[in-house]
Amino acid sequence: MATFKPQNFGDRLNTAASAKKAALAKFEAKTAALAVVSAEKQAERAALVAAREARAAERELTKQAQVLQDAQAKAERLAAEAEAKQAEEARLAAEAEQEAVLEIERKAARDARYAARKARK
């Protein structure tokens, strides 16, 4: 059977210091391994962020192109509507002029009939 060996203060200090060194070495080994994994994860996150920003920029470009296309379509539509309105106004003016001419002709025929009736009497 082994006999109990009492430790003095210096032995206990040396044991504690070596335990601290062992724990520090173990922690540094873990930290180094975690640093590599952490760097890989950070690189993945950076790639994801870059891809997300690229997609957002592409969406923004698409949106701006759509807005521009909509504005062009609206301008074309407004120009077509203005042209149609102008043609309609010209048609209405021509109809009004034709109606005025017909009204003058009707009045002249009416006046001629009235004058002929008066002349017969």
C-alpha cells in the first residue's frame, strides 16, 4: 500500500501552476480550432451578404427599368389619347360646320317656300 505523502506549500504552488498551464494550453488549442471554423463561417456570411446585396441591386435595376418602361408607356398612351382627342375635336368641329351649312340651306329653302307662297297670293 502506498503511503500518504504530505505536500508542502511549494509543491502545491507548482501543481497549481502546471494545472493552469495545462488548462491554458487546452484553451488555446480549442481557440485556434474555433478561430479556423469562425473564419470559415465569417467568410460564408460575407459571401451570403454579398449575394444578397447583388440580388437587391439586381431587383433595384429591374424595378427602375420597369418604372422607366411604365413611364414611356404612359407617355405614349397620353400622346395617343391627345391625338385621339384632337381628331375627335376636329371631327366634331367638321360635323358642327356641316350642320351649320345644312341649317343655312334649310333656312334658305324655307325662306324660298315662304317667298313663293307670298308670291302666289
